Amino acid sequence: MNKSNQKSENLEHENETKQEFLERYHITEDQFCGKEKIHGNLDIYSTSIPEGFNPAVEGDLCFRRLRSIPRGFSPTVDACLYFDRVTSISEGFNPTVGGRVYLPIEFDVSPFLPWNKSLNQKKTGQNLYFNQRCWTITADGIVSKELVHGKYIAPDCIIPFDATLIDRPLIEFTQSEGKLLYGVSSEGERCHFLKFLINTSNFTWRTGQPLSHENAEHLLAKLCAFGYLLHDFKDMGVTRAVIGVDGTEAGAYSGRSGKSLFGRAIARIRPQVYIPCRSKKSFTGDAFLFHEVTEKTGNIFFDDVRVDFDFESISPFVTGSLTVNVKHGRRYAIPFSRSPKIYAATRMISGSPLTDHMWTIAFSDFYNDVHYPIHDFDASFFSDWPHEQWNLFYNLCATSIRLYLKFGVIESPKPLDPIKI
């Protein structure tokens, strides 16, 4: 009978015979060749694997010391496939993976697996996959290609939508005399979510003054932060939690500025775990805070965070691995490179937070207790949208990723009524 989470006590075994391999990992001949499924997870600590090893694994398949993936190796893995130390892949590697494939972060797999999302988590680009198209996004632009269906793309990586890439950007930013300006295309004018972001960046609406360059900076900060949260890649040089705050001094109005709607939009691209925080003063002492988080989770959304919340307690989750304590299950750690990015919505930030690990974006009071987005757009976001509106939204998502790749971290400027940080 197979044992899950197999581990070998002796890590110094190389060039094992097939029989030694079977005995070491407690698998049968039929499990070795994939005729019988291996239940649970399987950890392999050998530096090489015998010819013909092509298992079907119910959980994760992890290779801890394997350096080279041999020709003809094409396992079937229901969860995730890990190669911690691999340096070479033989041509024809063609796994069937229900989750994602993980390789050392510096390993370039593009010659072998050009369509695999998890293997294209590059610092300088990203792919978005739709029913029929793949959009490749870089700082220089967005290219749409026909999606080649096959085993390389896990079903949960594909957005179930027939997307069309719009020829020109919905919004473009320029500088004139040292001041930031932007222009919106006719398609951008029809995009509900872009207009929503423009409105939440309008800090001069009460005065009737035209949009200022500071409003443009607020807008660029939001778009870049949105792109950062949608970007798969985890960069040790950008360890930030994005914090959405009200851009008016606490007490001037009571929220409803659009911070939570911004957070909900992330879930349309990245798998998200939602954590309401109104009753929490910190994250210490909650052993099961992340019990719903898995390695497939792309974002954690902390909503309605209290004014007196201790943001120091977020820092370890932003800069290091994330420990998950599953209720009635095992405890495990998700390493930094695979851990989710964090977005938090709060009215204001008090105390002395670790600002080096925070990316604040400020929301104006254009939307408030009496004025909601539905009043401007005659539709509830994400539930009442027709096909055209969804297509505009996905185009804006791609544009946001491109803006982040181009400009990096853009903080909101100091608002007209200062945030207490």
C-alpha cells in the first residue's frame, strides 16, 4: 500500500536500480508506470530517476534533488509538480498537471514549454490565457496570439472568456513640463472600471476644478498597484502589501470610497482568499487565519481593516514564506516565490507601520455614503456587465500589468487632506 508524503532518510542515493527505487518510495510496478494512481503526495529525493518512471499522482509530485528531467518523462499530477533543483529539461517533456509546475526561479523554460503560465512567471512579462487567445504582456506592449490547446496549460489558468485585444491602449500617460498627464481612448471612455478608477482618483471634484496632475498621479498609482497584484511574479526587490486608504483625514467621511470594489476586481484574474478584518486588531493569535490559502491562491484580500490595526503583523507575510495551518489538517509553509500577494482596505493607517513593505493608494470621496458607482454606470460591477464591458475590463487588466512593468511602484502623492501615516 502506498504511503503519502513519502520521504527517504538517506539522501545520498544515485543511479538506483528500478527495484531499489520501488522499495525506497514504497510504490508498486503499476504505480511506477502510471497504470495505478499513487494516492496522496510523493516526494522524490533521488538525484536521478529510472527509465520508464511516469507516475499518476493524486496529490503533489515533488523532486527535491533531481538535476535533469530525462527524455520521455511525462507524469500525470492532479495537484502541483515541483522541481527544486533542475537545471536541464530533455525535449518532449509533456506533463499533465492539474495545478502548476514550479521550477527554480532563474530557470528559463521558454524553449520547452512556451505556453505554461506557471513557467512563464517572469519579472519582465506575463501571459493571460483566454478561451482562444493568449495575451503576452511586457513593458513595451501587449501581443495577442492564438491559444495552442494542450497539456501545458492547467484548466484553472484559463479565463473562460472570448477576449479580443483592443488595438490601442485604453489609457496612456505622458509628461509635460514635469507634470503627469493622461489621455483616454474612446474605448477607455466606455470602460466602467477605468472610469471608476478615474473618479476615485479625483480629489478636486468638490471644487469644480479640472483634473490636476496630482489626480493623474493617483490614477497611475492605482493602475500600477492593480497590475502588480495581477502579476504572477514574486520579486524579492518588491516586497509590498498594497494598502487602499481613504484619501481624506479620518472622520471627514465614513468610507464607501471604492477600496473594497478595487479588491474584488483582483479576484477576476487571480484566485483570491477574502478575510474580513473589522474585528481584528492584529493577525497574531489567530492560528487558522490562512486555513483557506493554498499554493494556487494568488491574492489575499484583507477587507475593512480597523484604524487601530497593527500593520506590523502583516510584514512577515509580505517578506517571507506564508505558514498555513489547515483546520483538521497539516501545517505547511508556502515559500515566498509561490505565496500570494496582499491587498488590504482600510480607512486610514495609524501608528508606525513598516512603510518599506507597504504600497499605499488613496481613494477620494467621489464615492461615499450617498453616491455609489451604480449611480454613474447603471450596472452592478461584475454581475450586470455585458460581454463588451468584460472585454474592456480584461483589456484594462492587461494595460495595468504593462504599466506596472514599465513604471514599477508608484505611490499615491500626498493627498490634499493628509493621510495619517
